Amino acid sequence: LTLCSYYPLYPPAEEMNVNYETAQVHARFPVTPDVLIIPSDLRYFVKTACGCVCINPGRLTKGHVGGTFARIALGRVPSTGPNRVSPCLSAQIIKI
């Protein structure tokens, strides 16, 4: 989030083909998102970082068995101060 980049690692691995001219234009986001959903093979989690709720729901299926998914409830809460207020009222990781 602090790098403001959709590409997870900078600089990228040598075997990764990245066009730096277009990456600077298309792979950056100028604002911090309220919710960032980043599915991966790593263990599921829900964490708040820099005023953003980061969710890794894991994989829906893992081989022949069920995996996990995320259930989130969003709602706008009025901000009373300079700090960011997350719109995420609740987030759950549910095992299948």
C-alpha cells in the first residue's frame, strides 16, 4: 500500500517481463483503497493496514476438499477526524 503499486514487488524478478513505461501509468493507484482483496495460496487473513482492510480469502477449493472464502459487510461511517475510517463493519473467513 505504501508503494502505491498493483505490482507486488519492486523491482520485479528478472524472469518477469515488465514494461516500465506502461507500468508507471497503469500499475499505480494514487489513493489508498478502502478494501483490498488479494487472493493467494498463502494462509487466509483479514488485517487493517494504513486505513485499508486487506483480505486474503485463500482458495475456494484446495484439491478435492473445500477451501475458504470471505464474507464482508460494508457500510459508510461518518469520519469525525483526520484519520481514515474503514467502511468494513465486519469481515469473516469461512471454511467450506
